[in-house]
Amino acid sequence: MNSVARKFLIDLGLWAVAGLLAYAFRKPDLVHQGVPVNVWGYLLLSTGVMGTMETYYALHRQKWQRVGLGDLQLLARAAALATLVMFALGFVLQGWLQLPRSVPVLAGVLGFMAMGGVRLIARLLSERVRSQGTAQRRRVLIVGAGNAGSLIAREMQRHPEAGLDPIGFLDDEPSKLRSRVVGLPVFGSVDALPEVAARERAQEVLIAVPSAEGQFVRRVMDLAQSADLRYRIIPGVFEILSGNVSINQIRDVNLEDLLRRPPVELNTSEIAGYLKGRTMLVTGAGGSIGSEIVRQIASYEPATLLLFGRGENSIFSVQQELLREWPGIKQVGLIGDVRDLPRLRAVFEQHRPDVVFHAAAHKHVPLMEEAPSEAILNNVVGTQNVVNLCLEFGVERLVNVSTDKAVNPTSVMGASKRVAEMVVSAGAAKAQPMQAFMSVRFGNVLGSRGSVVPTFMAQIRSGGPITVTHPEMVRYFMTIPEAARLVLQAGGLANNGSVYVLNMGEPVRISDLAHDVIRLSGARNVDVVYTGVRPGEKLYEELLTSTEDAEATTHAKISIARLAQVDARQIASQLYSLQVAAQNNDPEAVRELLALVIPENKFGRIR
């Protein structure tokens, strides 16, 4: 007999016994006089009804070793329905059954308790067996006694084979102190961590507050380090897409956790309105920002995703990820260069995109100082090609990814991105009423290619030191998903000709970032040395030029930079001169023309 049939018979047997006990409770003389025929009739009828419910709700197919609240709710529904049916039959067949009215109700309660009890016993025995077969479990002190903390504690209790033993919670919420959550005590506030950890012999600290800001994560990390404990974390709210928390989501604290900000509220209906069911083209789709924009778009169910980029390996990698995570979305990998106008035109002619996200760009400041012509050809001419084709083919929305380095630029890279913003603004002036062309500015992106964090990690792996250009240098930072989400939101605002500025919180001192990376890596005796400001670098970035002002939008994290009106004829002439100088590989001419096009430039000066 297989396990499914065995469970079916056990359930029906328990239900029948419950009915007999209910009869015996109402008529105690049944024990001495024996079971009359009408009682056997009731038991057979009741068991048949419960058998029907058992089959309909598939109760016999439940995994008793993993039974949960949902399983017990289903059992309660089946027991209640069977009870109601038997209660009704008791009235109809009263003359034959001679049924006391309380018997079906009492039998239903007893049956539910018996069938639920056997499931819980099976689960407890299973967990005990698995626990005994597990090596020494690590004692885990959980910071955060909210929903996420209770869920992860329950997961640890269900899966002792994971080797994690939750011993209790710490929480700053006064109402939770000295209470119990999933059977575990809330020992005290977070500041009591070293004392509680020593008293309870904790071996690890788990931060289970998905909405925690970076300051809170840093505080817990410092307390755990002072107690010489390992510390880990569960993901932030945007990483837990399903709303569930599981053991396999536990990971080490990383730099993004220390820079967490309050979750950005997105207007998903506004975003879905221009993405769902449309054809999307992303240039630079294999890059850090471009690939994340692709991932974010995919969750809004576009009709087609066009992945345009120069690197075949990176485009292939993004394609494979889409096939794994979003197999139902049509996607096309397109190898090409935004500087190659005929190739780009062929893409627009064949696929007719509705929305374009332009993320293809050179972004490395020192390298572009050495190759200014490449910055112009890629960042300016490439953007001009995209804008002209969007105008020609009636693209509804163009979102150009820009940078805070475009503000009062001191570098060729920043200047090239400022000119690219002007190109988009000039294109917006020619746009049709149903079109919207815009740019979005944001700061440094953690973990992107060429950013400081991977560089710092490589220096630590080689034994140090970590090199920082200046002790007072500060930058605005965002995580890659955070930047991509706000780019999509800015696209939803659709104010033609606008340059949107993202709220990136407070700037971060690069030297502080370096010390955080050292601490998180666990490295010892790694120094931070200062090498001097490189050509084209600023000590701090700005979000608006000296001639700009900020205007609020409907989204709290996005502002509009009020720009001087772009003279389309003048900018066209200047762009032509820039393109000729770049094609002739004349760096001095390129710099002179950039200074002419951008009067607010600060070439040669470090602020």
C-alpha cells in the first residue's frame, strides 16, 4: 500500500472514531449496551461524506512532514463542510438515525483535531529525525522581530538540516520587548546585542529587517564585530520580489546594504502604461546599467525587447538570463555600434521600436581624457544618431541615460555627456506631439564596470594598499537596480525636453567607502593611500549647473533641471565641427570646441 492510500485510510479511520466518540459522549450507555445499527449507519454515511471531501480537497496528498497553516486551513474547510452535510442529513433521516443534533458538530471538531493532530505529530517527528541527523547547528541571534524575522526563524525551525538554530530576537520596538515570537523570546533592544550574545552563547547575528536603512545595518554590523560574531543579512525589500523569505536568501552583508535608503515608491501603473505590450530598444544593453534596465523592463511584460550593443558576449549573457527568468518575452540580440548610422537605421527599419533607452556610452573619466575623440564619437555622435532615428521613425519615448559629471564638467567625459543632453533637448524641440525625449542624470553606480568598489576589492585581494585620489573626495552613489528603477520612472513622467535629476541622498566620502570595503572583506593590515586627483576629476559632483534650477515633479525622488533653451541651428553647427575634429583625431580642437559649446565648463580646474 502506498503512502497516499495509507493517509486516506488513516484520515477516514480517525473521522469514524471521532463520530463514535461523539455518540458515546452524548449517550454514555452506548459503552455498556453495544453499538446499535443506527449508529453504524451514521458512521458509514459520515465516513462516505468525509471520503468525498478527502478526495475533493486532496487531503490524502498533503505532505504531513511539511504540513503548514495552509494545509490545516484546507483540512478545516473539508471538516466543516462534511459536518454541515451530516447536520443536514441528520434532519432528513432523523426517524432512522435518531441522531442527537450535537453529534455531527462534536464529531466534526473531534475529527478535525484528530486528523490535524496526526499531521502535526508527523511533522514534529520528521523535524526531530532531521535535527538528530544534522551536525552541530549554529546558534543564531535574529535582529528584527517583525514579519521577516518571524518567517526566517520559522524556516530555520522547519529546516534543521540547514545547520541554523534560532535562539531569539532583538528589536528596538518597545511593544515587542519581553514578548515571544514563534515561540522564541525577544531578549531586548539592538544595543543589547553584545551582552545578549555572550549570555546566550550566540554564534551568528542575522539582520532580518528588509526595510532597514544603511545606518541601521552599519550599527548592527559594528555591534556584531565588537562581540566577535559573524553577521549576515536577508535581502532588501526590492530583492524579495515574491514577498517570501527563505534560508537560501541569507547572505553576507555587502556595501550596498550599508548605503541602503528608504525604499523608493514607484508608480507602477505609470511605468506599465508605456512599457507593457510595447517594443523596447535598449542601447548598451550588455553594460551594467543597460542590462539592469532590460531586467526591470522585462517585469512589465513588453511585447519585444531589443538588446543592442557592441559586446557579443555581454549581449549573449543578458539573452540567456532572459530565457531563464522571463522565457515568455520575445527578445532579440542585436550586435552593433551607435556610431554606425547605417546599422542603427537597419535596426529601426526592421523592428520599429516604440520606446528607446539610450545607455550606450563611454564613462571612464581618465581614459576619456586620453581619448577625447572617442568620447565625442561615442557619447555625442552616437546620441545624435539615436535621436535622429527616433525622430524619423516616430519613436514615442526616448530616455537618455546621463550623469552628474555632465554638470559644470571638468572632464571630457562629463562634457561629452552634457553635449549629449543638449542633443536630446534639440531633438525634443522637433518632436511630434505624441513624442517625448528626455535625459536622466544620476551619480556613480555601485558595482558597475569600472566603479570604485570592484577596484578596491581587486586591490585587497592583491594584498593592498587601497588607493584613493583625495581624502576629501565625495561622490553620490546609487545601486544598479535603484538607478534603473528611477530611469524607468522618469520615462513614465514623459515631459518632453526635460533633464531629470535623481535624488541620490547624501554624498559619500570615498575614503569612508574604502574603509567599509576593508571591514566587509575581513582583510587585515590593508592601508588606504592617497594618490592625488587625476585629470578631469572633481572633489565633489554637482547635480545642477550654475545656470540651472530644480523643479519638482509628481515623484518625490525625481526633479527637473530647468535648462537654458537649446538653439537647434547653433548646436547642429557646433556638433558638425566637433564630429570633424573627432574624426580627425584632434584632441586640442575637441577640447576647444567643448569649451565653446559648454560655457559653464571648468576644464583645468579642480573644485
